Amino acid sequence: MTSTISFKLKLLLGLIFLMILTRYSHLRPLGLPSATLAIFFIAGVYLRKFIFPAVLIGCTGLIDYFSVQGGPAWCITPAYGFLIPTYLALWFGGKRFQTLEITQWNQAASMTITLAICTTLAFMISNGSFYALSGHEVYENMNFTEYAQRQASRFPGYLIKPFVYVSIASAFLYKGWLKQFFKSTGAKASMGASD
């Protein structure tokens, strides 16, 4: 039991660290694309109790708060609260799986389809709410069709980011590198088990 808790805490801290590296504006010169969507998907797989996405959502808020201090806050609008269902869409999608370790083609296909659907839903929630509620002048005279056409060019980049990070995590699992990192036998067993 202790090793399972240890694994979950290590994973949570690792995901928070990755979120800081890829979300905090002062670290953007590192050039890493945001891993936030993938983080919530991975958390859904392994951190299945609701406290974990709540902690991660709190971290996104803190990171964003510190990111906008003394700088522009374009994304902090009345639509900001819709990031909660955006991220939960990925977390609930991740809960569908027991592990990211893929050993068969049907597992890969199922995970690919689920991640694509969840990411598309997240895109629609975050962008639709931003269009409707941001209050930015640029959108006041733009109808939804024009906005949707503009956002369509952003969608492929939005979609590919979580796939890259989840694929890397899955490859690390397949090679056994993550199991070596977490080392304890109980943690290894818990990587394929649900709560």
C-alpha cells in the first residue's frame, strides 16, 4: 500500500514538474510545447481519485497566475473557468485505461481514438468558451463561422501535442524505463492497476 502511495506521489510531482516546464511563461524559451492536456490524460490512467485532477487544476491556476504577473493576461478572461471541463475531458478519457503500456494494436487504436476524441472535445470547450466569453474586441464583430475557420488552422497543433507526450510516456513504459525510475515492486505492480 505504501509503495502505491509512493508511486502516485512521485508521478504527481513528476507531472507537476512537467507542467511547470511546459506551461510557466518564464520557461517558454526552452521551447517545449504545453504538456497540460497529456498530463491530465496520464493522470486519468494512473491517478484515478478525484483529488488528483483537483490538485493539477489548482497547479494550472497557480502557474498561470505567476505567469501573468507583470505581463499581458490575454487568456485570463471570464472564459478561464471553462479550462476545468477542458482538462477533465482528458482526465476522464484517461480513466478508460489501466495503463499506458501498449502491447497490442487494438490497445493502440483504442487509446488513439479516445485521446483524439477527448482532445477535440477539450479544443471545442476551451475555444468555444473563449469566443463566447472572453470579451476581447477582436471577437465582437466576428461571427462564429469566421471564428471557427480561424481556429481550424490551430486545431492540428493542439491535437498533436498530447499525442507526442502520451506516445513518449507509452514508449518509456514499453521499454521499462519508467518502472526502473520508480523502482519499488509495489509501484511496478500499481502501474497497471486501478484504484
